Amino acid sequence: MAKLISVHSFRGGTGKTNTVANLAGQLAVGGARVAIVDTDIQSPGVHVLFGLDNTHGPSLNDYLWEQATIQDVAQDVSDRVRANQAMSDGGALYLVRSSVSAGDIARILHDGYDVARLRDGLKNLASELHLDYVIVDTHPGLNEETLLSIMLSDTLLIILRPDRQDFEGTAVTVSVARRLKVPDLLLVLNKVPSGVDRGDLLKQMDETYGAETVALLPLDEDVVRNASSDLFSLTQPRHEWSEQIRVIAERVRV
């Protein structure tokens, strides 16, 4: 049975989507069958890291509007991974992107969609593609769709920055996750400036949330310059940021 990993942040700008894409790439390189589902329908972006634009096939929106099956909208992006790093036997990576068409986004905002259909789609995707992991890139904040993803999750990975607003908002998400009895709750602190006392940061995280902080991702100019043009952890495997992504991948494999 596939493990469902939801990746969430209370606020935008945390680097959540970049983390999602790189985590999925690392799992696929290790031989796992993985799918990313971009449920950030109001502001989608994962597809950019795989060199896709809005004309590359059907989207999650088409599935939600009953114009396609979930398998129809899952695009095999394994070659994008292989172009940067060898993939172990059996590894594969699929992407279910959301549409960036202004009309499609406006329709979702106006009409919404059947959340139960999204739930069924995640289950069917895992079954039909024989997946090991389904990674859901959620919309920042808390809404009906996000709560569904959290509730269904085997692992919830919360991304935050060393910022007071992020710390406060994340506390809300952690509280909700505990009420929903998420089996595995993990925190990732991203964009950590150089020179910061990391031991003190980890202590603050533990005292604030009482949950496992699995990685500290550095704020780094090389990652910024990459500008979502590729999967940085595969193109720069020896970089500290990439090493921390591998730490996350090892932890979610447990």
C-alpha cells in the first residue's frame, strides 16, 4: 500500500514546492514509484521544476471536473530525473499538475470541487500506478482540501521558516494534525541563515511543537540562483541543501 505524504506550510513562500519536487526525485532515484499531486490549485507550480508548461497534457482540474480519469492526468516525468542522476531499477516519478490557466483557477475559486472525488483520485492513482509514495503538495493555510489531505496522510511534513509568523501559524497546523491523529508528524525548517545557532533553533522547535524536526535547510544563494529550473538536489548532490533533502527522504522511508 502506498504511503501518502502531505507537504504543507501555513504561509506561502516557505519553499514547500521545491522541497516536494526534490523529495520525490530522491525517492524515485532510490528505486521507489512516486507520484506528486499538486493540490495547490489556486497557485500551482510544481510542473515548472520538471520543465512543463500549461500546454503539457490534461490537469488535475480535468479530473476534478470529471473530464478525465486520474490516470489520464498523471504524466511520467521520470526522464527529467534520469537526465540528472541514475535511477535505481523500478524507480518512476509521475506528476499530476494543476492548471495555471486563469480561467481554470477562476472556475475553481468560484465553483469549488468535490473533495470526495479528490480523495478517491489519490487512492485510485496509488492503485493503478502501483505506487510506493503519493506526495501531495497542499495549498498554504487551512481549508477543506488541506484538511482532507492532512486527515488522509500517513506522514505530514510541515515546512516553515525561522520567522515568528511562521512559528505561530505552524503551531495551529500542528494542533490540527494532532486532533486528526496523523500517524507521523515531521517538521522541516527551511531558509535557515548562515551563522544562526542551529542547536538553539532545534531547541526552540522542540519546545514550541514537541514534534520531530527532521531537517534544517540552509538559506543558500546557489539554491536561489537555481530558480526552480531543475531539481537542485540531483544536479548538486554534494551541496548541504541536497544532503538535508536526502535526510528527509531517508526519514519518510521508515
